[in-house]
Amino acid sequence: MLNVIYSFVQLSVSHSSMSKLDLFLNNTLCGLIIQDSPDYTEAQIVEAQLNLHKRYDYLEKIKYSEMQCSEFIKMNQFNVQPVTQMEQNFSLAYTILVYQNLYQFQVLLRLIYRVSNYYCIHVDKDAPSFIYNYAKKASECLKNIYEAPDRIHVVWSEFSTLQAERTCQIFLLENFPGWKYYMNLGKYTIKLRGFSSTY
């Protein structure tokens, strides 16, 4: 259900005097899900997922390996601006396990990316090639994003999940020992808390 959390499907707007937050919470599928409202159906969720996939399926056809880095960074809107001294002194390390849903992976990476942090991306051995090509391009274009040293076929809720994560943990510890906190993200994770609240 979380992979539709940012699919803003308008249901109905009845009051023009409502605040933007109220409009969002009361008139979008996402808002109703956040409020745990009973006023949406499983069919609406399925429809939103299908619409989201249709809207962003072109991303799977892009030849990332042929893109220039400047084009790749601009297309993904990565924040490559210098960071504050506090962020520089308080770098974070991330492991991202990914195997499907390229759009959601792009959104996640765009939300958490800062030049002061370190990112190890493990793309499942059986993931579609366009996801691997995207992660590879990200690691080529952004100096602090790295591919996991080994690709493992991950079976969720089994030991292979820990193996994939451990591969990245070891890589990050051996190569970048200065980070302060570590976060593991995977599957349908979307960071909901603001970045500055991490510090």
C-alpha cells in the first residue's frame, strides 16, 4: 500500500475555502490512507497503482548508460549543492536494497541524497536491468553513491536480506569510517521525516 502513498489521486473537491493540507487530507486517496479513513476502497488503491505505473513506465525505457552525468543529475533533481558545516561533520551512511519499482527508488534517492552522506545501493541479482542501469549511472555520476560489491538474490524475510545489507555495511565501514549514523532502506521505504530533523 505504501507504493501508492505519493500517488495523488483526486477524489472530489467540495470546499474552496479549505487549507491546502485539508484539501489534500480530505480529497485525495493518499490523504484518506494517511488518516486511516474507511472512505476508500481496495479498487481505488489498485487503480492508483496502475495509473502511477502508466504515468512513469517511460522511466524504464530510458537508456541511462548513454546519458551524460549532467543530464542524469538534472533529470533526477539531485541536490548537489554544498552542505552546511553541521551536515559535513554529521554524515550519514545508507544502504538501499532495491529490486523493483524504479520510480519509487528514484523518489527515495532524490529525497535522501546529500553530498555529505554515503550511499551503498544493492540491486537484487534478479532485478530488471533498467533498475541496475539506473543505480550504476547514479554511482558513476555522484561521487558518494556506490554499488554494493556483491549482488545477491534476495528473498525477503530470509537470511539473504541480511547478507545483502551486510555487504553494504562492511563496504561503508571499511571505506568511510567517519559517518555518525546508519540507515537501511528497502522495498517500499519512503522517508517521511524532514532531512533537517535528522540532525
